[in-house]
Amino acid sequence: MSRSGARPWEAIGRYRRYWLSAFIILPACSAGLILDQVLTDRLPLWLEMPTLIIFALLFAWISAGFWTALVGFVLLMRGRTDTAPGSPELRLAEPRPQSRVAIVMPIYNEEVERVAAGLQATYKSLQHAGALAHFEFFLLSDTRDPAIWLREELVWSALCQSLDAFGRIHYRRRPINNKAKSGNVADFCRRWGKDYEYMVVLDADSVMNGETLYRMLEMMEGNPQVGIIQTQPVAVNRETLYARLQQFAQHLYGPIFSAGLRFWQLGDGHYIGHNAILRTAPFAQYCALPVLPGRPPLGGPLLSHDFVEAALMAKSGWEVWFVPSLSGSYEEVPPTLIDDLKRDRRWAQGNLQHLRLLAGEGLRPAHRFLFVNGAMSFLAAPLWGLFLILGALSSLHWANATGDSSITPFDWGWLAEPMPFWLFGVTAILLLSPKFMAVLWVVRQRGQRENFGGLFPLVASMFFESIFSILMAPIRMAFHSQFVIQTLMGRGVRWGAQVRGDQETSWADALRYFGWCSALGLSLAALLYPFLGIWHFVWLVPILGGLTAAVPIAAWTSRPALGRWARRHRLFVIPEEVRVPQELQALSADSVTYLPHIEGDPFIQVVVDPRFNAIHTALQRNRTGAWPRAANLCHKALEQGPQELNNRERNILLSDRNSMLALHRAVWSTADRTRLTVWGLQGDDQESADGQIIEGKR
């Protein structure tokens, strides 16, 4: 049932958001009026109006981030967590004996060893906290690659055996993976949701502290009106220079932004799709994702589900809380710029789809704002590009209008007037001041600066991270603009497997992905320098320099060696590297040495090996309707060899219990030595066949 009645935080939240709206709108309008005084009588209306509108939109968007950071900074400097009346932190209740939580981890063609290590670390942390009795784990696989699928089953079995966790760690693979991760979680809710009052959703690279999980359960038990509690996952464990830059930035700047977000949102918080606890029944009842009318990419199924699920939960009367004070929540970031931009491509399409939900009936204003803010994360890029183009056209028009031959077509001398220079300074302050706030907050805390390598390394790291951010900003602007244009032109993208481990970007790949950026930067620099002169050209160096350096930036920042060099010199250090939490220590390679080793073709092994065959067939169903097709494939495998089966055909056989049992018996009972060799067996192996089968089935 939904929650009703007055909620004590709502009036406070409404008051705060009125002030936030004023802080965003009034300065943006004032800055627009100041710029209008510069442009009036210099530009025709068709140039002046779009320039002012785009400038005001961008200024407002930047202002929202600045005021969020400033509020968070003030709160943290005062040494308090914002716990408004009704905050879930204020009401904790000891979980009832019958309270059950399902920890679900959707996976799709993942590195299975890393998944097992993270799951094991979380399991052992719960065990150490004495809270394991309330929790069960579910590996929810959407994997399509049969080799990875079979590896998942073996690793799951070995993990359960190592932890003595059969019946507490479950594995399920969907035969049809419609609607990606959101469909995977929805399928779990339909099948098993009624058995679990709560559900914690993890990503494949997530790790969580057991005490944190238990505290989240206490909050849900003490606050029956709450539907979702979202933690703030922190990025850890990466070694490439690019990932270390992202980890450092998140750890240093993240707390002030998180505290500010919590201040504005209160019970209308956001959900990021993982490292959160949800109340299963209302989630299953109210959070089914709508299918947008029209054709993809702007129509059809939603590509990004989390913000929408939070909005639907709140629409139904349930509270959604973001609780950044909950520590012990970890994730991993993409290791390279290429992988980060691939993820952004999916997010760009999903966030643009969210704009079509703005007019949805019953949505709360805070979540409508989240939809707009998410879309602006990508729309800002083409808007900045348009603003620069309009600036160039304005300069050209002004030069032609004056008729002064001493003014070049791109003479921007009028920008040296006090008003535009003041606007530039204010914009720079809005963008950069949160970095200095974060450093000041860390320096003020006793012992915190050592968690970032010390005072001098902290300041140096902030400086170099800012330089990298400035250089990468035009690269992101170019790609995000491309993503938006592709989406608006009807070119969609599918959600694919993500890269989890550290990997390098080769120079060939860097040139293939970013060569056009470098060529664009060089071309613009060669074109504009003769017209602008050195002093005006300097203003464009950050943009043109970032574009020109796109290829080497992508290649160099992907190097783990450079990341390790920075770590040795105490650059981009994060607290989890100074004091490594127990959960992260458990992710070391030694923690999964018990996992089985597979050599050769896993499909052959699952057919031949009695124990492996027993594990696999126990997880499958008898699909009588598929037997005619499966029987033909069994015959093909036996007569032509397993190498003649493609992945789709292997998946058909692997999904049917009877087919795998029949193949197993047929291979072990054959007297054809050629067939035995194809399946990796020798003639002597037949003597022990019956005994191995009996032992494996046992």
C-alpha cells in the first residue's frame, strides 16, 4: 500500500527548493541582462536572442551545481549531517526475525572471477557483522556467450562450496534477456519477490560492507513509509591514470555535492540503480517501466531505468532517500576514456528519453528536475558548441558592420570590455570554486589530508586533475554533441557488456576513436590563428588544445603504469588506498584461488565431465517443446563434432536438461575412437565411464 498523510520533511524541502530556484533563475537572468547590454545595438535580433537564451540556460545549469556544492560545503564545515524531521537515520529498528533481504546482482557477459570475488567479499562482511541470517544472494545472469555462461555456473558452485553457502547464494540465467538489467530485476521480482520484503541491487563490480547493509535494513524497518534508500558508492580499485583521476575527483569533490543534493532532495531523492535497498512489494507493483510511443531511440523501451523507477516510487506515495552518510559502499569506474564515453553514449539516449516523461501525471517536481538535469548533462555540450559558433558569427557581423578595415572578421576586442570580462570571471568561479571548497574541507579535518597523501600531494593532485578536466572538457563536448545529434537523428544504441578490468588503449584505437577530434582541433587552430592574433587566440587554447591532444590523452591516460607512477608519488591518492577496508582486501587474487580452472572448450567439458554436467543439468529445465530441434542438434554435435555448432545452437542445447544428459551419455557410451578424440577422450577413458557418471551424479 502507498503511504499517506503529512510528512514532516515536505514543507522544509519545498522551502529549500524555492530558494534553490531563486538562486538559479535570478543570477541567470541578471547575467543575461548584463550580456544583453553588451550585445544591444551590436547584433541583429536573430543573433542576439539565441545567444542570450543559450547563455542563460548554461549559466543556470552551472549555478545549480555551484549552489549544491556551496550548501554541502557549509554543512560539512559545520560538522553536521542534514537530518531533517522524517530522515530515516533518525528512526532505526532492530530487524524482525522474519525480515528477509535479497541481494541481487544482475550480470551480463562479465568477468566471472571479479564477480565472485565481490560477492564473496560482501558475503564474508555480512558474516563478520553477524547479520547473514537476514540476507540471501542472487546472481541473475543475462549472459549470451555460452562459454561465459558455463563459467558462471562452475564459479557459482565453487563459491557456494567454499563458503558453505548452498541455499544462500543462488544462480539463475534468463533464457531471454529482454529489457536488459531492468528486465532482469523485474523478472526476479515476479518470480521470487514475494519471498523477500527487501531487495538490495548491486552492479557486477559492487562491493558493500556488511554493517552498512545491516544499517540499511534497520532504516527500512524503522521507516515503513520509505521505498528506497540510496547510498553513495565510491570508486575504488582502478590503476589506469584515467580511472585514478576519476576516483580522486569523486572522493575529493563528491562529499560536498552529495551533502548538497541531500539538502535539496530530502525524501524526494534519486536512485542510481545499484548499491541501494528497495522495498520489494511497492517496487514490483508501481515501478514497471513505461514503453514510450514512437520508434527508438527516443521511443520504445527506456534505456535508463533508475531515475524513472525512483520517480514512480515517489509518485505512488513512497519516500526515496539518498543517504550519503552510509559508508562502505564501493564500485569501480571505467578504466579508459573510450570506455567512459561508451557508457555516456547509452546514458545520453536514456536521459534524452526522460524528457518525454516530464508531462507525466502525478510526478513530483523534484523528480521532474532530475529528468531535466540528467538531460542537460548531455544537452549542455551542443549548447556550448552553439554558443561558440554564435560568438564567432557575432564577431563577424560586428566587424562587417563597422566597416573598419583594421578589424579582422574574427576581431573579439569588444570582449575585453568590463562587462563580458566580469561574466567570464563569474562563470569561472562557479565552475572552479567547488574544487577549492573541497580541498578546504579536507584540510580542516584532522587526519583527513593524510588520506589523500598529505597536504602538498592533495593540492598538487587537485591542480593536475583540474588541468586534465579542462583538456578533456572539449573532447567530451565534441562526443556528447555527437551523441545528442545521433539520438535526435534516430540512431540508437543497445546496452552491452561493460569493461570491468584495467586495460590499455592502443595508439591505433586512440587514433580510430579520437583522430577526428585531433584533426578538428588542428584545423580550427590553423584556420583561426591568422585572423585572431596571439592574444585573442590564447582564449581558445584550452578548447583547441584539448581537441588537438585527444589522441595522446586517450592513449596515455589509459596506461596502468602511469597510474602506478602517480600512486608512488602520492598523486591522486584516495582514502581506501591508505587504509584499505577489509572488503576491498578480500578482492585480491588470492581470494578466488579455489575457483575451477577450465582449459579448452567449456561446451565440450560440460558434455564430458560428469560433475560439470551434473551441476549444469541441475540448473536447467526439461523443455519438451524444444526437443525436436534439440534432437537434431544433438545428432549434429555427435556426427560432425561440437566445433560445428555456433553459439546460438549451443545455447539451445545448453538450455535443455534432457539434451545435455543425452549428449553426456552418448559421448561416454560411444565406441568410435574418432568421436572420442573429437570430444577430448581416449579409449581408456571408457573403462571408468560408468563409475565417473555415478560419482558425478551423486
